Amino acid sequence: MAPGVGRGVDTQVVVVGAGPVGLMLAAELRLGGADVVVLERLPRPCGESRAIGVTARTLEVLEQRGVLGRFGELSRRRLGHFGALPVPLDFGLVDGAHPVMALHPQARTERVLEEWAVELGARILRDHEVVGLMRDQDGVDLVARGSGGERHLRAEYVVGCDGGHSTVRAAAGFAFPGTGGDRHFVMADVVGVRLRPRLFQRNARGAFAVIPLDGGVTRIWAHAHGRGKAAPTYDDLCSMLLHVAGEDIGGATARWVTTFGDAARQATEYRRGRVLLAGDAAHVHFPAGGQGLNLGVQDAVNLGWKLAAEVGGRAPAGLLDSYHDERHPVGERVVWNTRAQTLLMVGGPEVDPLRELFAELLEFDVVNRRLARMVAGVDARYPVPGGDHPLLGMRLPRVELSTGGGVTTTSRLLCPARGVLLDLADDAGLRAAAAGWADRVDVVTASCSAAELAGVTALLLRPDGHVAWLAPSGGGGVAPELRRWFGVPAARSDIIIVPNHGTVT
């Protein structure tokens, strides 16, 4: 039995699925002190990279955990697209430190996140396919099967991060309504071709994309109007691209080939007792703008600190339920916008007037910025009480702070995945009011000249970087919000905090 795990269970949390979402969640849980095991059905990483785009919000959360540098040099692009319209999305209009879309293959993303999660103490068990799940009021029993036979695990909670065909979702009885989709696409990473790059072109025959990647690899996908579900073969892609784009790639070689469609589904609830869903297990949609991986990673960052607090016995009532309350509307909005983009990208001639109208509207910065923020994932605002300040419930973009110990940033302060109370007015009373939460919340006295914080004298950041409270429009003071998000204050006054290493007395 691992340290910190209660009697009768093998681990506090089992995460099913070692993709980017499951690995990010495992790391977040470990930062929060939870014992976690990740079960993955594949014996080794497959090496495929369906997702290659990393949006502004995901770059922010990687930076605020101190791991963005591990990804190395990223190919950053200011321009993207919405529904393959001729007027591009301008991510330069998005606020924050990363007004770009970065290209980074999913396989490398998984490798970086796995190394980080293991360093933090997560246990990853490959060749373990979940084939059985039973729940009771005290925990969840799982049966996993692999080349070594069956393995039984009992956990306090289980999170399904096992994709659009989630075994966890089905076994736990989650409803997954939506549409199955009727448009089908073939996609491959190809070597040995010299094609002019084109970011999502459409014509009367269908649609296609040619995107150069590192190492002489070209990402190609194609859709042909009127064709049924395509087989996942390179010959089928060659035939489709020749038909739609007039390009012959028959002499090249595919590293891998896959198909995808425009299915749009979302679980009606993200939590059923001790079983939760994140990523594609909770929502599937057409991969317009590369939003899927990023939406799932952000699910994980919202859930991780809450679930860690729950299994650690310090979560206030309702904290874990707020995961569904906050993330379900965000997922619903992504499903909605990708359905609109699908029609714009691969609809027939009947959508041409709509495309012309959207393209005209995108010439206006206010419209372009709104859609760019949506695709970048930075427009999510969670419902929090305390007034109508535009920052409340929003993520705080990285700002620079001057402290007694030197210059720092809000991103750096969030690296340990703890709460942060910024005292921007050297207020001894504020610091005294927060003293009981010193084991969960870092209080930092600083000055800041950033325009985002003009007029703000104090603010409370949750571990995911969203603003939970601020002054002077904070109503009844900080203590009620500390209780709301971080539970009751510590009973003892002699707790000493050791950064990144928990507490000692």
C-alpha cells in the first residue's frame, strides 16, 4: 500500500488512459499530494500525433506549472483559421503572454508529460486494459487485463481519460448524447512529398489540408463530398487527395494513417459519484482549430487540484462538483463552435453565402478577437460570487510582480499548484485573515504596474490560475472565499510550509 493511501484501497485515484489528458491529470494530482496510478491499455506509446496544435491557454497552464521549457523550441504561429475561411484568425489579438498557436506533435507532448508525472511520483502501468468496473459508496473496483493476466485494483476515485470510445464512461453508465456524424476524413503523416502548404482549402469536390511538420513530414488530410466512410488506408487518402486537390502523392510513404469524422457528443454529467470523466471521454467533436487536446488538458487542470483536495480530506463541500459545473459549459461551447466550423469547412454550395458573411465579419478586429479567444481557450469564465469585475472567474494572464525577494511572475507563483493570495497594498490585516490557510495558500506581498490589475489591491488565485476573489470589489473580505475554495482553516498555528514538499510541524 502506497504512503498516504487509506486502508482497503490500492491507491487514492486511478486515471484510465495515458494520453495528454490522463498524464496532465496525474501530474496535477501528484502536485496536490494524491497517490495516483495510471492504467494504459497500450504496451508502449503508439507514436502517432493526431493533435499538433497547442493553444494559448494550454501554453499558459504549462508555463504556470514550470514545464513549458521542457517542450523545447516551439513553432509558433500567429495566424490560424475559423472554418477554413479566407480571412485568418489573428491570435496576436488575444491577451496574455502567448498570443499564438504552437505546433507540437502529440507524441512529444505525451513524452514530456509522462516524464514529468513520473518524476512527481505517478505510477504508470502500461499493457493494462480496463475490462471491468464496479462502484460502491466507498470506492471503485477495477479489473485490468494485459499480457501478464488480470489485475484487480481498488481506488477511492477513478477518472476516465480513455478517449471517445471510453470504457470507463460506458461501464459507469454515463449518458453520451449527440450526433454520430455523417462526414468522414482521412489523415496521415507522409514523408517523401513536396507539396505547397495549404491550411484547409475547400472546393466543389471537398476539402483538404497540407501542413508541413518537422523532419520532412507533411500532415495531409482530405474529405470528398458524397463519399461514405473511408477506410484507413494510404491508397484511400491518395485517391481522395487526387480527386479533391489534383495532387498525386502515390509515390510517397505514410508513417501512419487514420480516419475521423464530425461526431459531436458530450456526457450529460462529468461526475457520477466516485467516477469522473475528462478529455474525449467527456466530449467528442470535429478537430477544428486543434481544440480537442487543449480542452482536455484544461479539464485536467481544473479537476486535479479539486480531486487531490477531496482525497486529502481538505476539500470544502461542493468543490469536486464544481468540476462539472465549470467545465461542462466550456465543453458544450467547443462542441458548438466546432459544429459551426464543420459546416463552414465542408458544407456544400449552400454555405457559400454564410462563408462570405463570416469572412467579411472577420475583417473587424472585435469579431476576430472574439473568435480567436474562443479557439485559444482563454475566454472561459467560471461563475464566482463577489461582484462584476471583468477578472472575476477568468484566468489571470501572466503579470510581473515586484516583491521583497525580487521580481517574479504570477505564472511562477502558481508552479506548486497551490492557491496564491496577492497582497498588492501591503495590508497586514489581509495577511492575518489568511494565516489559517498557510498550508494551502501562499500569501505574497508585491507591487504590480500591469494594466490588468489597475485599481486592484488584492486578489486570490486558485491553483488553476483563475481569479476567485479580488479587492476592493470583494464584498465580505477574503476569508469566505478561502473557505469556499480551500476548506476550513488549519486548527494549529504552528504549521510551517516547505515549498513543493508539503507541510512539517
